[in-house]
Amino acid sequence: MDRRQFICAALGAAATLSNSRAASTGHFDIVYPRIRVGGDVHAAFALAVLDVAMTAANATYTARQEEVVMERGRAIAELAAGETINLHWTSMDARAENGLNVIHIPIHRGLIGYRVFLIRRERQADFDKIDTFDELKAFTGGQGLGWVDSAILRNAGLRVWESTYDTLFKMTQEGRIDYYPRGVVEAFAELDARRHTEPDLVVEKKLLLTYRSDFLFYVATEHEALAATIERGFVAAYRDGTYMKLFNTHPYIQNALAQVNRASRKVFQLDNPYLSEADRKIPDEYWMR
């Protein structure tokens, strides 16, 4: 290699290193779907986890909402198109991962897969009589359009009616469906926010469905540097304890755990056949036991 070739090679290596450093410590403009009315309490924890990860990665960023509330299917499509949003947090699902950058670390340590039921208050006596999973099959649950949870419940043999997120609360309130399964961290916060619109709804006291599931960060196709930064920071936040400090002190998590009374519930464990291989390989340390 002559001197000119050596200098060109050195400059090329320096540029690669510089670009790598910029990607790891640079500034990112993060855009996510608009939070639906009443959903701020859910978004607060995911955004706090994002902040912990970006801070641990020594990256600066701004985060803002797109103008439109998006159901899950549209948000995934918009990420693939890469023209409006570049980040979304939603359920792990092998069918949604193709072409996207996915950070395979559960945001809530698996608590989205711990499902309690929203029911009408006077229906508790009916659910008290359920002792077997087959008995639960006589009831009709509701889940959101395009949610992987609908497929998981149907795969287990349960009857599921699909509609929009908000409509399902009304359907439960009006008795058109028997129960609306929600993650334990979602259920109590949602009822608090809906006391005036669905005053007869409560969290059912006896049963708990569990399956391996949680929200992951999904990043748009052309934003590999952002995905790599979030993942590196999330891992670092676990290692230095900042993620667990957040998890163990955040009201969204701790208020739900205090109210759910897991030890007294009959647990039905379901399979989740919609996990990707990467989902199945997530280390145990990232899951709540």
C-alpha cells in the first residue's frame, strides 16, 4: 500500500469511526403515534423507559407525537413506510416484526401478558363459579382489532369479539361482551380514567390469564441507528440498575401490583404461538417471575 492509499484508508476508517460515534451519541428526533384520550398514563411509563435507555446510551433526543391516533395495524404500517412515525411500543408479534427494527427487551417485564378481566360489577358472582378453563370458554371476551392477544385467546379456545379499544369498554359496560382482558398495569389505570363514562366496570377478583407477552419498542425500517441506540441503552440501564429503579418506583407499575393480589387468583397459563425466535430467546432476567 503506497502513502496515498494508506492516507485514504486511514481517512475512511476515521470517517467510519466518526459516523459510529455520531450514531451512538448523536441527537435523535423521535416521533410516535398520538396518544388516545386517557392513554397518557400508559404512555408515561414507556416514555420513561425510553428516556432511561437514551440516557444510558449517552444520546440526546426529542420525542413528539404525530397528529393522528393510530390503531396498532396502522402504526406498524406507518413504521414500515417510514414517512410519519419512527417509534411505536406495542405487543411482541412475529407477524409484525418483518422489516422493522425491534428491541427484544420487554418494557414492562412481561406484565402485559398478565391479563385480568374488566367486567360489570354484578357479574363477579358468575366469574366466582369458574373453576376450570373449559368453564371460562362459555363466556365471551373482547379484544382490539389487530391485537395479537385476540389470536392468542382464540388459539386457546376462548370466544373473542374484536372491536376498537374504546368501543370494548362500552360493550362491556352494556353487557354485550362478558369480559375485557387487560394487562394488570393497564386495567386499574384505565378504570380510574373511566369512572364517569363506564361507572359499572370493575376488575374481576378471581382469575388471571398469563402468557409470555409484553410491549417492545418497534423502530422504523430506515432508523437502524435509533434502534441500536435504544437497545444498547436499555441493556446498559439494566446493568447499572436504573431500569429496575424506575420499575420498582413508578406508580403505573407499583399501584397495579399492589391492587392485583396475584397470590389469591386462579391462574390459567396459555401458550403464545406468535412469538418470533428472537422473542423466545429473550433472557429470563428481563421477565418478572
